[in-house]
Amino acid sequence: MSGITTQWSIGLDRSVGPDDVDNDGYVRAEVLAGWLAAAVDAYVAQCQTLQQVPPHHHIVRRPGRQPRASLLGRPSDVLVTASVTEITWTEIVVTIQVRPYGSDVDLPLSVTCRVSIEDQDTGDPAQLDAAVRDEITALERAAEYIS
């Protein structure tokens, strides 16, 4: 493991089972996608003010390009962590990291996902108010998962 650690707001431990890997023992892409989505969903779920969506609006998640799952090697377990790394007036950027354990590879994969609240009819983003920004700042300061 590298010498630099980071604190994360969300931490999900996942065991890698036989159904999670392909014939060569690498994590399947759809399994990695599920872990990434679960981490973003867990982050959004802990942010109560973000979930207070105005009428005719919904939360939109725009994941970044998923790296090849084979870059994790052949892990027995992974730790999937997530934290907000950027807040703008209309979106938050959640960074997700997948760290393999029990693998010949010791480098984590990192992916971002942009999360916004958008008008269902026009697609226009709603402005995130100070309460959302304040809650996210508090969540990040209380982050307890180390990776």
C-alpha cells in the first residue's frame, strides 16, 4: 500500500466472490459499475439537504468514464470509498476510489461522478443553496474512512 492516505466520507467493504469475476479471475465491468453506483448512492443518501428536491426536479448522476476493471488485478476484497472533492453552484463532484486487497495490484482506481438537481422538463440545473454546501462541508470534515 502506498504511504499517502486520504479520509473518505463513505466506505463500503466488498468481498469478491466467484460471481463477481470473469473466467480469468478479473472483476467484471458490471460488478465494478455496481460498486461505483452504490458508493455515489450512499453519499447522496447521507446528505439530507441534497435530497430535498424542489417539485418537478430530480437528482441526476453523471458518472465519469469507468476504468477497466482488470486494473484491480484479482482481489479477494475491495474497499470502495467516496467523498465530495468539488462543489460548484449547480453540482457536486463525488470522487470514488476502489482499493483492491489480496491482489497482485496495490493501486486504487479513481472515478468521479457529477451530481446535480435538474428540472425534469428543461434539464436546467438548480442552484445548490448554502444549506447543501454547509452539510457537505460538515460531512467531509467528519469523514472517518481511511484509504
